[in-house]
Amino acid sequence: MYTVYVLYSRVVDKCYVGYTSDLSARVLSHTELGTSNWTKRYRPWELIYREEYSTKGAAMQREKELKSGVGREFIRNNFL
């Protein structure tokens, strides 16, 4: 299974959209362990949305949709 997820940083009012096959490890990476300067800079993150898919291709497609203008509008209107 693959999970498409949305993280939110209240500090700077920013969202991060990604996909993973291990959601708990990925969220931990973003919130505590990771060294990516982009996600590290906007900590703390909270998980505000997720969807599960059976294939990597479907998860990648949905991630791409959520990163579009329509997808970001969907996130803002429904979860923030």
C-alpha cells in the first residue's frame, strides 16, 4: 500500500504533499529526524490528510494532483 499525505506547518502556514509506503516513518522523518532543509525549516509539521492506494503509480498521480492549483485549493477548503 502507498499513502499520499499532506503535512501542515502552522508556524508559516505551509503545506507539504508527498507519498510513501511507510507513513509513520516518513512523518517521523519530516517532524524529527530528517535533514532536508525545506521540511526542517518549517517544523513542526502535523499530518492533516491522507489517502491510501494499492499502486505506486496511482499514489504518484494523486500526489501530482494535490500539488496542482486545484489540489491545493481542495486542501485549503477542506482541511485548513
